[in-house]
Amino acid sequence: MTKVITYGTFDLFHEGHYRLLQRAKELGDYLIVGVTTEAYDKARGKLNIVDSLMTRIENVKKTGFADEILIEEAPGQKFNDIKRLHIDIFTVGSDWRGQFDYLSDYCKVVYLERTKNISSTMLREKNSRIQRIGIIGTGRIAERFIPEAKLVSGVSTQGVYNPHLESAKRFADKWEIDAYADVESFFSAVDIVYVASPHETHYGYIKQAMEHGKHVICEKPMALKKKQAEELFQDAKEHGLILFEGIKTAYCPGFNKLLGIACSGTIGSIRNVEACFTKLENAESRELTDQKYGGSFTELGSYVLLPILKVLGEDFEDIQYDTIRGENGLDVFTKISFRYPNAIATATCGLGVKSEGRLLIAGTKGYIVAEAPWWKTTYFEVHYENPLEVEKYTERFLGDGLRYEISDFLSMINGNSNSEFKLTRSESVIMADMMEQFLEMENRNI
Ligand code: CTP
């Protein structure tokens, strides 16, 4: 019996897929089809897969060509499958020509002619037209956003706005996009807006963008006042627009895996969460000199509040703020203690103080620990009473990680999925409320 194997994503199943499977089956007697998992596709940079794994498997099954279907979840798996399953022929479409020649030491490698003029990418783009992104702001985070957006299919960065034309031009030249200093022409040239301007300008820009009918993704902290956050979400609802706070950790695959385990009961009932994020920032930086909006909490607070709200929820009974100030009076180290009916939590952030940045979640059966940079979770451990019993989890986090939030944002705009649960509106509102309380306590008149 000749055993044949092929692999693919098979998203939005099309004629090209059908013809490939048909010919693959004809190469032998028994056809095995490997279908990729969402996590594997994400890791490979395919971020906008529309169909779920189950749908994609069903579609392959329906063709009747596959004698067996398996799931492909990691690089290097092909090699193992071929040996383990005693495969005679490995086949894929000609778009991969040459790339699997290394397998020819173990089986025959056949590249089948690709069907012309059809691909999942084409169908995805037809289903959802390319969204033109406009960036407001020309700072460091805006710089990081552009290469990340390039990795998400279905979006293209069209232009940048900065009220100072020179700054807009400098940025635009570097990234080969258009520069705008006039807000009206900026809004008319783009479909969606990424707000990456100084914190205090977020509210005004989001409001304006939504008045122009644009979906908005805004850097954290989205708002510095509870009322403003509530109002913005209300506006978004009324206009039928997506408003999305870009706390990248919330969309990062590893962090979501960790939350899944924390909330599954594996470590029992959660009694304590400790989250710490510190950074040694240049003393001249905006973060450490902006007397009104700078400091450790406005800068890093969103990251450390996130796991607490996600794991313990929104019904805390009390919060206490403790802070150490630098020479110019700005907070450089801040600790927020939460009291819940059955748990306590601390969120710690520092901008001029270095501490061990870790996330610790303790429960009645065990604890989860993720070391810095846990906000880009790639690794965490689950520990139990028996110190020898340790479960280790890894997950990929590619590049600067903004691609995950951009991809979720886009899927929501296109109606393909709803990632709202990853950072809910009410969690964003609570964070804005806490920013407000903190700035009030610091006597900053915002
Ligand atoms: N394939 C093909 N002809 C096409 C499209 C795909 O023969 N027009 C083959 C691929 O070469 C691969 C298999 O079908 O062997 C699964 O491909 P997959 O990557 O899932 O499909 P694409 O349409 O190429 O997807 P994408 O556009 O996302 O890359």
C-alpha cells in the first residue's frame, strides 16, 4: 500500500484545495491530510484564518479523499509524522517547490501544480476589503506598529497624522506612507484609526475619529477618566463602531493560555495575584518628566492591573495606592493593593526602580508563575504542593506582539470573531477610573 501525506490550512475551502487533495489521493492508496491548528498558523504569521479548525477539518473530510486526518501543530512535525506513519510520498502544491526537498531522504517528495487564480488569501481579501489604517502620533510605539501591521493580512498603513507637518513628514518618509497635518483630510483618507499620541490627547482623537465613522484602536491608557471611557464606549455603540484599547498583553496567545489555566480550577480557587512590571527609563524621557501625565502608573499600570481584573474580576471591595516619588515629584514606584471578598492582589509598577517583574497567581491547590517579561508571555509554570510536580507551558510571542491585537481588532471589524472577552469594556472603564483616582490623589489637575 502506498501511503501519501499532505498538509495545509484549508481555510475558506476552495477549488484549489479540492484539486490538490484529489491528485494527492491519486498518487497512492491511502491519503493522510494534516490540517494546521490556529495556534500553529498564528506562530507562522497567518493571523487572519477565518474558519475554525473544526470547520477546516470538516471541509477536508467532505471531499471524501482523506483516509485519515491529523492535526499539525508544530514545526518539525512533518518529519516525525513521515517516519512514524511510514509515509511513501509527501506532497504539497507547487507554491512550496524546493522547500520540502529535505524530506526526500525519508520519502518521495512531489510538488503538484497549484491551481491558478484562487487562494484563501484572495478569498479573505474579497470577503473583507483591505482596511486602510491611519496613525495618529509619531512616537516610538507608532514606529513599532507599522512593521507589525504589515504581518496582518487585510490591513495596510495609509498615512500618519501629526499637527506638526514636519514631524508627520519625517515619519511618513521613513515608512513610505502619507503625511497629514490636517485632520479632515487625514480622516477622509483612512478607514480605521490607531491612536498613539500622548495619553491626554486620546479622548479627543477617539471622539473625533468616531464622529468621522472610523473604528479605533487606541494605545493604553485609553482614557484617564472613568466618564470619558464610558462616554467613548457609548459613542462607539451608537455609531456601530469598534473601539478597542490596545493593551498588547490581553491579546497575546501565551497570556490567554495562562488565564485559561488559572480560571480552569487547576490551581483551585484563586486567593492571591501579584503582578509587577518595572522599567529603567531615561530621566529625560517624557514618561519621567511630564508632570501632569507621566510617571509609573499611567505608563505601566494597565499591564499590571490586567491580570488582576482578568483573574479575580471586577468586584473588589477596596483598593489602596502607595507610591514613591522621584526628585521632580513624579511617581517612580507604585503599588496598588486590592481586597476581594476571598482574595487579595497587588499590582506594582516602577519607572525608575528595578524589581523582579513577575506574575504570580496563587490558589488553594497550587500556583502559576510567569517571570518577566510575563506581559509578553512565552513561558510559565504551574506548581503544586509536591515541589517535584511542575507543569511547564510555552507559547510563541512574535516580534513586538502588536500583530495579535491588530489581528483581533480586524477580525472584530470584519465580523469574523469577537475578541471582546479578552479585554472587556468594563475592564477598560475600571482602569480609566483607577487612573483618575490615582491622578487625583497625586493632586494633578487633569
Ligand atoms: N493549493 C493549490 N492551489 C491553490 C491553493 C492552494 O494547489 N490555488 C494547495 C497548496 O499548495 C497546499 C494546499 O493546497 O498544498 C493547502 O494550501 P493552503 O495554504 O491551505 O491554501 P492557500 O489558498 O494557498 O492559502 P493562503 O492563501 O492562506 O496561503
